[in-house]
Amino acid sequence: MGILVVAEHDNDALKAATLNTVAAGGELGEVSVLVAGADCRAVAEAAARVAGVANVLLADAEIYAHPLAESLAPLVAGLASAYSHLLAPAATFGKNLMPRVAALLDVAQISDVIGIEGADTFVRPIYAGNALATVRSADAIKVITVRGTAFDAAAPDGGNAAIEDIPAAEDPGLSRFVGHELTKSERPELTSARVVISGGRGMQSGEKFALLEEIADKLGGAVGASRAAVDAGFVPNDYQVGQTGKVVAPDLYVAVGISGAIQHLAGMKDSKVIVAINKDEDAPIFQIADYGLVADLFKALPELSAELDKQR
Amino acid sequence: MKVLVTVKRVIDFNVKIRVKSDNTGVETANVKMSMNPFDEIAVEEGVRLREAGTVSDLIAVSMGPPACQETIRTALAMGCDRGILVESDVDLQPLAVAKLLKALVERENPDLVILGKQAIDDDSNQTGQMLAALLGWPQGTFAFKLVLADGAAEVTREIDGGLETVSLKMPAVITTDLRLNTPRYASLPNIMKAKKKAIDVLSPDELGVDVTPRLTTLKVEEPSKRQAGVMVGSVAELVDKLRNEAKVI
């Protein structure tokens, strides 16, 4: 019995977390990848080149132009009997889709898996990552979302899988895509960036985030935010790092004007190096930071920007 | 229109949880419990629809031990009309909760079920999607904005790259994200009034649902702790450390 990874993509390219999910699947067995979309053969071809992928299923149909769970879930559930595990990245795409698939199959879903102990035993964070639960599934098919930062990415090249065209499932016609407003950015994706610089309530306004953007651009990084900064309306929700936002684990995470509530730490504490800049020396963020700087961020950020230009 | 909202009793978000020394779970004795924050947003959305005249019957549902009645009372004090508690001592996992909710939907025939997107204890983020699947209803998950018109629910959703708007045929399942609204605090008069509102108590058996857990928790552990590092005195020292010690820039 093989492993089916449901690819996350935008009809042009695979999302980075799909590669981490393929790697997680590789720990369980032979990996097939499902690419469901519209005019998305290029994505299937990219998936076929990923190291460790044995074959690719391509469901290319107009009803999959946008990833609606109502349309996709019957397709994935219909394929399930040939597999022991169904995996997707634990991003908004997978979190929306996989529980619906699991319920159609009458099995549990296991969210945000960070460790695989065996074919039926998985480790996942609970309570905002303040505890780790090891759970065993009694179901025949395991439906799983994978936390990308917990698994190394599979190499995007080196594979040579066959692509098999499969028919679309019947569209239940329950939902319709109306439109979207996507944040346009030249910066890397938050969840796969090597450097992330995040601002909190201490930033005082959305305009001041330009100070972070300037530094992010010098470091080739992405800009994030705490929930407090999102709640205050400084930046959109898709910037949010934390328990209810995105989980990141970059090489360098710089927290600026962020006090360090446990809900925020849940989203970034697995970063390799953490820097905290805060004017409050008692801020809890300093307890987990590798390097702490007590300073007024409106002085420190321009200084940091200038310092990065030096001695290159 | 009739709307069902779900409320889960969880350890208060401000409490620093402790893992039990025998690694069987998290300490819940003598710990402050509250309504799951995302469920407060669900209740608030239902109450706003009621205040707008769109909804005439707003039902708050909780599941678990008898103490969940307190959580339902909070929802009643915020403005729900009545409550239903499905009482059980079993560890109710998302699939079981979705099946119990489906049974309640079949009894009550609501036009909309509004749930929090995630409970802050098990962080599963599954129940709404599972309920929608079992009912064959559409799902508007991670809702940022909800507009009801002409038998459809237009839901703007928080997605990784920004916002997405979908149109769902009613009846539908909605799960709430943070920015949908800001929940109110119940006023003292409303807390008093809520004491007189009815709460029906049912059992999984009465609803004909098998709630046997599918997942067994083998152990619960504390994650490895990060050690605090060093404090630096200046930006120049910070950049020097990042370049030459940590070698990350």
C-alpha cells in the first residue's frame, strides 16, 4: 500500500511545503503525488521530477481551477482505497481539505504531524506546542496533515516519475469561487524563507513595518507579525506567525517589538537562531532568544539597516 | 432562520499548561477553564445575525462533562436563545463531535452551523470540515467575513496568500478566524437572564452515535526547552555575532 501526497500548488508551480510532505511520506512508503488543478500539467511535470516520487496522478479539470474542498474531497476520497496514508501540507489548503476527506472515509484525521514513529504512530503538537502528543491511529487509512518545518524538503530534482491522467470526480456543485486578494510580494514565502523578521505591537503602525521590509530585503528574508500586530490592523492576517497563524522555522528569526506570548512562540520557537529586539528587558521573548538587544526599535532598526550595508 | 453555534470548554488561553508527570496528558485539575476563543467569535457572529433580525433561533451546543454547562451559560449570556449539552465522559475526538453535531442538525434543521476554526487545546482544526462532509454541506472555513443573501453564504476566507471569497449554497458550515469580529463581554443583567434560559441535556446514545476514540494517546511530553542566549549591548555587536558566531547572515 502506497502513500498519496496531495500537492499544494497554484496551477503554475508546486508550493514549497509539498516537498517537505513528500519527504514525510517517504518515511512511510512509496510516494504517489496527486496534482488536481486546471491547466496544471507543468505542476505534474515538476512533481514527477521530485526525488522520491514514484508516480504522479494528474486530474486536470476546470472544476479544480481553485482548490475548493467540496470539489476536491470526493476526488481524494475516491482514490483512497489504494493507499495506506493520505498526506497534505498543514497549510490553509490542507487544513481545509483533509478533515473533509477523512470524514468521507469515516476515519480520524491527524493534524500537524511533526514526527513519524511508525505506520500508525505520529507525534503532533498540542496546546500551542507546549506539549507534544504521541498518538496511535486505529483506522485502516491514515489521513494526515504534515508540518513542513519538521521535515527536510525532498530534492526538487532527481526523480523521473510517470504521469498518469485520471478523470475528475463528480462536482457536487456546493460552492463557487468568487475572487481573491492575494498579498503581492517579491519576498520569499514566509513558511519557506531562510530569514524572517517579524514585528509586534511595538511597531506602533502599519507604516512602520517599512523599517522591517527594508531589512528583510537586505537579508533576502520575509516579513511576519505577531497576532497583536494583526489585531491592531498594522498588517494582514497572512503575516501572522503563531498558534493560529503560520509556523516558521527559518535559519534566522528576528522578533522586533514582540513580547513573546506563548501563542507567538508556538509559531517560531523551532527557528535555528532567534534574535529579539525589545525595549522591555523583562519581555518573555528574551528567555528563548539566542541574541537579545534591549533597545528602542525605532533607533535600532535604522542602525541595523546601516550596519548590514557595512563590511560586506 | 435558525443557527447552531458550538462552544468548547478549554483551559483558559492565559494559563501556562503543565504536562502531567506520568506523561498521560496535561494537568486540568484546579486550572481556569474558559470558552475556546474561536468559539466566542462564533457565538458573537450568531448574536450579530440575531440582532440584525436575520436569525430568530440561536442555539449554543457544547459536548463533554457536566461542567460544559458553564460554557453554554456564557454563550446564553452573550445572546444565544437556548443550549444543548451532549454529556459524555469519553474523550470526544473531532470525528465523534462531528457525528454528534450531525445528529443534532438532523433534529434541529438549522440553516447554518458556526464553529470556531480550531480549539486551543488539541489544535486539531477539523470538526467544522468533518461536519460539512458528513452533512454534504459546503464549508466556509477560516472566515474573515460572512454575508448572507439569496440563499447563499458569501464567505471571505483567510488563506495563506491573503483572502479568498467563495459563495456557498445554504445550508452551510462556517468556521471562524480571528478577524471575523470582536466578541462582546456579557453584561451582568444578561448573565442573570441567561440563568433562566433552557439547556437540554442529551447523551451520545440518545443521538445514536458511537463516540469510541479512533486515536489513542500513547504519551504527552514537554517539548525540549530553548535556553536563553546572550544579551548584546549594541546593534553593531548583534550584527557581528550573527555574521561571525552564528554565521546566519
